[in-house]
Amino acid sequence: MEHTYQYSWIIPFITLPIPMVIGGGLLLFPTATKKFRRMLSFLSVFLLSIVMLFAINLLLQQINRHSIYQSVWSWTINTDFSLEFGFLIDPLTSIMLILITTVGMMVLIYSDNYMSHDKGYLRFFAYMSFFNSSMVGLVSSSNLIQIYFFWELVGMCSYLLIGFWFTRPVVGNACQKAFITNRVGDFGFLLGILGLYWITGSLEFRDLFEIVKNLIYNNKVDLLFVTLCSLLLFSGAVAKSAQFPLHIWLPDAMEGPTPISALIHAATMVAAGVFLIARLLPLFRVIPYIMNLIALIGLVTVLLGATLALAQKDIKKGLAYSTMSQLGYMILALGMGSARSSLFHLITHAYSKALLFLGSGSIIHSMEAIVGYSPHKSQNMGLMGGLTKHVPITKISFLLGTLSLSGIPPFACFWSKDEILSDSWLYSPIFAIIACYTAGLTAFYMFRIYLLTFEGHLNIHFQDYSGKKSSSFYSISLWGKGGSRLIKKTNLFLTFLKINTNKRASFFLKKTYRADLNVRKSLSTFHISYLNNNNIFFSYPQEANNTMLIPMLVLASFTLFIGFIGSTFNQEEEGLDILSKLLTPSIYFLDQNSKESTDCYQFLTNATFSVSIAFFGIFIASFLYKPVYSSLQNLDFLNLTVKKGFQKILRDKIIYLIYDWSYNRGYIDALYAKSLTSGLRSLAEFTHFFDKQVIDRIINGLGFSSFFLGEGIKYLGGGRISSYLLFYLFSIFIFLFLVVPFYFSYFIF
């Protein structure tokens, strides 16, 4: 074991040759490098698999021996300062390494096909490999300054990956927004590191925790200053894990390729903030009010993320707000002192959310193949529906991820979320009520996404020129629910089917027919190709190939079984499950609310309550979005069958209010735009005006006045002494007869 640990320092550097080779090759030999692109992508997967084997080996050793290994060496040594680098292998590091490598492996394999058409294929794999290396280095760091170094590398990689398609203006804005928002938190993180070093003189975790604890207990440090430093450290995690109020970058990050979204939102960037708080939890626990603030921020983020996901039309943005809400659960658990349940939910959520994002990528990939569908339209759930028979494997995988995130047993997230809800009742009933309410919202918006994507249908009837009504064309997204089929015996000489924004299906005929309201606001041109004069062929989406499906199936198996590692039924004689045994040396003893064993009756009671909430959310989503219940003609958000009076109140006073709040992101982005962006822009414009019109004019005026004064004086200097004497005597005369009398008269009178 010792031999294995001694060589663990090489883990972050195993995948580094890929970005170096690809970057150097594209710079020096671009044509030759592009010819070997498949080999380089295979090499990136192979090297990451080696890292994964290292991680599995370290995890097994942690389970068997419960040991912590740390190796440190000095990089810069001075009289009063020593900068050290090293690596720390403990249960938290082992868990994060497994998470990063397994999810990263699946995403890389998936990306081989998803990005195969892209000209930046090699650049994508270079960024991904560097991203994984940076994240591995972050979780194995032994001190704060080393974490900060890899923290910034992770931020840089996320900037490059979110802005991968940088030629599109919206993508450029998204990556800049993510970069700047994270810089706000990272600047606070750096200030916190410097403040703690000024107090303790050390950046190593173990020394830092002990010194701060002794200083606080002996009242030898200003508690307000230590609290401020801790808040600054926490601000870094708030930005990285998209917690309120620095969450605004997360939905815009969806402008990057879908595999990037799966990696960022599952196991890397957003997980870094949760990892940082878990690593610094011994520090936060000895400082009053910090834990309460962490729990409060987590709770606000849980509720805000769930409400903002309710009305999103972009499937990836809906999943992004879901990630924000689930990260709030993790932060809430850490604030309550339940590190075990937080890390458990981090594991289960990572696999489930990676599955959901890869499933959404499969949907987007299939829809982009349809003529007339741009990348923006292929992510709009308003243009989807009826996909069940076209992409059945993707549908099943997506359903498994949806059930897991909704908290339905025996899927992964049920076990971890139920544990967080149980701990919240012990911490605060108010927090527990909000957390349980949000669990119901989670089930609602996740099944909303599922139903709009796979289960919707549209009935559009049209007539041919003879006046006969033809077959219905079923689909929410215009490709029918019966698979690929021919519409025969028609004499339509059309090449495009157009549905305009006022929900009318126009076939350039004498009469138009109103479409079913499951068609949302903006449907686009749909291509129809002729086979002959009597038949029209419609193109349909197709299932992805095996390179994309296999990673989804692997993640689906994780979603099914990974939750059992921390379940109540997996406890041994001493009352500890595998996860608890793994976390015993460094994290488990910190839990305030955890118990060594769980009463079966209590577990069943809590589980019944949480599952009932989830099923209620699923029922509401099914009632509102299942096509059979569609009946209202002017209600875009929900379709209800109610009396007109109640319908008007419900629609105008409640539904649209919630819909507008959710769809407009809680107006938080607009608030920031008005208060911060516009305010800073106005300040910059005023500063520019003051600089140009005041400062520059003063300086230029002094220069011009000196110039004219010099020009005037030079004419007085003619070189004749008699003229100088005359001017001198004239000045004395003025002084004696004008200035002196005035001076004496002032003092006399």
C-alpha cells in the first residue's frame, strides 16, 4: 500500500500529454495531426482509464485500511515563508477521484461520436483532458494555495469549453459571464486564503484547523476577522457550485457542447465547491454562525433552482437549474453538519445528472439531423414530443435518470435525498418543510421535461384540393407518433409545412385549421421530400449509435445500483454501511445528525413521506402535461379543464405569475443588469467624460497658456539694455505710486 501511495503524485499528470501533443501538433503540424485525430481521442480515453484504475485501487485501500496518506515537498523556501506542494489521499479524495474518472470516461467515449462532425474535434479533446487533469489535481491537493492553483485551472478550462463555439455571439457572452462571475468568488477565495495565512502562518489543512481552533478557544484572535476570512473562503464555493447569488452563470453555460454540460454539471466544476466546503468543514464548524449561513444559502438555492426550472423551454437549461437545486441540497446538508449525506448525494446526483445530460445530448443530436432544425431549435422542448418510438433506448435511460432525481426508490438519488430530508427535520422544521416542498417541485419539473420530450402529440388535420380530409399528422414536434410512414393518395405539391406563431397550420390551402395547443409558441419549417407524385416522405429522428448509447447504459446501471452503497439495508453488524465505513477516518465523525444505525420503522416512515411527495409532483405533472388532458385554447403554460371563472383567476393571477417568474429567471439577471452592469457602465462613462472633458482640458489649458505666455514674452526680449532699464524703472514707478500707498492706507484706516 505504501508503495502505491508513493507514486500517487503522478495521477494528475497522466492525462497531461494529450493537451500537450494536440496543442503542439495543431500549432506545428496541423494537417498531419488531424489525420490522427481518432487515435489521439482513443489515447485520451486510455490515459483516463489508467487514472481510473489508480483511483479504484486507492479507494479499495481506503475501505480496507482506513488510512490517510500525505506527502509534501517544499517548492519555495524563504526565512519567513515556505510554499509547499504535495498530495493528500484520504476518503474524500478517493471518492472524488472515482467520481471524476468514471463520469469523465463515459463523457469522453460519448463525445467521440457527438463531436465527430465538428472541426474542433481535437481541440475539444485537448480541453477535456486538461479539464480532467486540473480537477484531479484539485481534489488531491494538500493545502489551500495548491487548491487555488488548480481551482483557477478548472475555471480556465470551463471558460474554454463553454465558449467552444466562440464564433457565435451568444456563446461568447455565456463564457465571459461564467468567467467573470467565478472571478468574483475566486477573488474572495484568494483573500480568505491570505487572511488565514496571516493568522496562522500555515496553509496545510491539518495545521490550519488545529491552529485556528486553539486560537478561537483561547480567545487569542479577533473572531470577526476569522469569520470574515471564512466567509471569503465560502464565496469561492458559492461561485463554483452556482449557489445564490452567484448562480447566474450556470444556465448560460449550456451554450457549450452537451458533453461539457454533462461533465461540468455532474462531477467536475460544480462539484468542486461542495468538495471545498467538505474539506474545510472542520474549520467552519469552530466559527459561530458560519454553518448556519452555509445551510441558509443552500436552502435558498434549493428552492430558487427548483422554481426557476418550472417553465424553462430549453431542455438543457431546465436540467441546469435542476443541478443548481440539487447542489443546494448538498450545501444545505454540509451546513447542517451532515457531511456523509451531502457526499452521498454528490455521488448519486453525479451519475444521474450525467445520464440525463447525455440523454438530452442524444435527443439534440437526433433532432439536429432533421432538415430545418437549427441547434437552438433542437433544444426547445416546445418542438419535441412523440419521441418514444423513435429513440426508445434514450427514452428509457432518460426515464431512469428522471425517476432517480425525483426521489423514487430504488434509484440512486432516493437514498441520498431521503437522508438529507431526514437530517433536515433534526436541524430545523422550517428548513425541512422547504426542503420537502422542493422535493415535490423536483419531481414535477423533471417529469415535465420527460413528458414534453417523449410523450406529447399533436393532431393536425388538413385537406387536399379535392376537399377530402386526410390523415392526421401526429406529433408535438411534427414527426408523428407512429414512426416513419408515408402519407399516400394526396396531390399536394408542397415542399414545406409551415406552422406560424399564432398556432395555425397553413398548407397554402383555402382553409386553415387550428393546431392542438401542445404546439408551443414557435414552430419552424419542416421539410417534406417527395418519393413520387402520389407519396410524400417525412424525415424522422433516429436513435444514436452505440458509441453514444453504451456510456448512457453504463450510467443508467450506476443510477440503478449506486444508491445501495449507503442504503439502510446495506449495514453490517456494527451498524455501518460501506459509505460510512469509507468516510469514518476523516468525515463521518463530523456529522452532527448521523447515527451509527437507523431504525427500520423510522426509515420506512421517512421514505413513505418523501416518496409520497415525489409521487404527488409526478401526478400533477402528468395531469398538466399528458396530452389527453390538453383542452384549453389560449393557455400556453398549462392545459387544464376547469370552469371559466376559476380558469381565468388561476391563469391570470397564479399560473402566469409563476410562469413569468420562472421563465424570466426570477428577474435576478435583469436586476443585476440594471444595478451592476448598467451602474458600472454609467460609472465608466462618467469617469471617461470627467477624464476627457475636465482633466484633459485642464492639462491642455496649462500647456496652451504656457505656450502663449512664452510667445508673448519673447517679443519683450529684444536684446537692448536701454529697453530693459526703461521697463525696470516703469515697474518700480508702478510699485511706489500705486501699490505702496494702497498698502499704507489699508493699515491706517
